[in-house]
Amino acid sequence: MNRIDMTRPDSPLLAGYGARTVGVRHFSVTDPDRIDIAASLEAIVRAPRRMPVEMWYPAVNGAAPGTQYHTILRDGVTPTVLSGRAIRDAEPSGDGPFPLVLISHGYPGNRFLMSHLAETLASRGYVVAAADHPQSTYDDQGPFGATLYHRPLDQRFLLSALTKDPLVQPNNTAVIGFSMGGYGALVLAGAGLAPGILDNDISPPHEILREHLSGNVQPAPDALRAVIGIGPWGMGPGLWDAQALAGIRAPLLVMAGTADETSKYDGMRAIAQGATQTDSALLTFTNAGHNAAAPIPAPAESYAHSKALGWAPFTHYADPVWDTVRMNALAQHFAAAFLDLHLKGDADRAPLVSPATAFEEAAGFSPETSVGLTFERWLP
């Protein structure tokens, strides 16, 4: 069944589903005139950039919950079906508009990679959208440099386009980004890149990343009220310096595993500590790798060896040490608490994101259930 809605009896207070029925609908948006790199990497061209979007939202009660998401695995070819609780094309709840949360997948990924988080946040009074980022998905994996350039621009365009929806509060948004989605969210929030990136082998040609450098990067959107980076990539190759990180103005929550060999724990910790001009926090999963907190439970089809990859896609979703359902529950809890505090102004959530009280029984952590976790917070 490949269920994305699983939780455990030891899950914390805000894990799993809230009181609201969840609807989901599909559509596409197109940025009509984006600068891009030709497939030959030898020329800059302009081309429309089309992004399929899944949007989850609070819906009216009545219909039986449950839908299926038809998608593919990390190998880009194997079909899989995910089962959740959202109702396809359900009538929206009449008490909106609601804050908007944009979820941005990694490289490669797709819009369903964090669908567990999307459904649960929508059940707690958010409109949640996730898009397939071109050149960065399982079946459309372009040069890495293309993602470096496009991801912050994709996120900015999506926020602008989606806030026109009548279900959305136009001046009250957040971005949750996993890995390269986290990189994009940090640039979007004002962390311009260090100039040395232009000479790095990972940089795209023609210096098109100059647009994202410190001093050139666009200011964060006025509507951006919070950023959550899950395994955010970028400090390993030195994309930011202290001055750049201090440019982040939106409250920031970083979720990170100490054994993350992709984004490097020390670098992610430095991101959280370096956002000195805002409320920043760090949730640490001891001994977890790059998949800490973000991906859905590994679909059953991912257990088999993939000829396309040469390995089983299971490792794209799972962690060698931590249980995915447990990590998903923790991500749901801390994301909801942080967003409720900063997008809804819910002061009752403050103890849930305070290091002194985050793991108390009132937050849903019975004795020993916070082993392997630390929560830190730095206020300006």
C-alpha cells in the first residue's frame, strides 16, 4: 500500500494529522521567460519553465479520506503508488485563506518525496504546495549547476504564483526545503553566495550564478515568514560566509543528522548558528544520515535492485539507523510548532521549540523517547 500517513504511538504532540480534512489538487505553473543553459552547456537561452504542482489544503468534512499518488522511484523508471489521506479535488474549507507553505525537494526528487509532511501540515490549517523542479527530478536529472541556478528562482516564482490563489494568505508564507531545496530556500531568504563559487567546478558556465552572489542576490520576499531546511546542502563547498548567513532575516529551523555525508553536519550546524539576525534553531538526529526527517517511507518497489541505478532505490529514502516513520513524526511535530509560532503567531507553541521544554512530556515525549535528539535555538 506504500502508506505515507503512518505514525507511531510514541509520536510527539503535533505529529500525524490534525483535525481538518485535507483536499489535494494538481495543476501546473509556467515561468514564461527564464534564462537557462542550453543542453550543450555552450549557450544561454530563454525558455518557459513549466512546473507540475500538487497543492494540499483544508477541505470541507464529509467525503471519506484517502487518495493515491501515482509516481516513480528514484531510478526514474519504476512506477509506484503512494496512499495518503487527502481527498482528490475536495471542496475547500470556507474559513480560509490560510498561510502558504512551499515544500521543495532535493536533487533528484519530486513533489511527492515529502508528501507525508504536506498532508499533515494541511490538516493543521495550511495550504501546502510542492512542485517538480525541472532538471532536478528522477526522470529529468540535468546538470547539477542548473539546480544551483534555478532552485532559488523556482521557489521565488512559485511563491509569487501560488499566493494569487484565493485559498492563500498572500503575505504569510514559508519554505521547507530538503537538501538542494534547503540550499534554494537559504538563497531565497537572503544568503547570497560567496564569490568563489564562480570558480568552482560545480558552478554552471557563463557565470550565471553571479545573480545569486552576495551583493547581487534579491532581497527575501516580504511575505516570507519562516524557512525550514532539512539537510540543507551548501556549506561543504563553502557557498556561504558569515556575512552571507547573517543576511538571513526569516526565522530558520534546520533539521540535520550527525552522520550526513552529503551536506555535512558541521556545515548545517554552522548555517543555524550563523543566522544571527533572526530566530534560528537546530534539531539534531544523532547518527542519522542525509535522509534524516525528509523522505516518505521507502516504497515497497524500492527494495529491489534497480538495473537503471545499479543499486536498490531503498537507500534514497531510508536511514541506516533511524526508523523513517519516527523521523517523519518528529519532522511533522517540529515543523508544525515552528510554523504555528511564526506564521500563525501561536504563542502556545513556544515551549515546543524552546530547548528547555522541547522534549518534555507536555510536548508528547515520554521518558526515553528523546534519546538521540538535541534541540538548540539562538535568538538575535
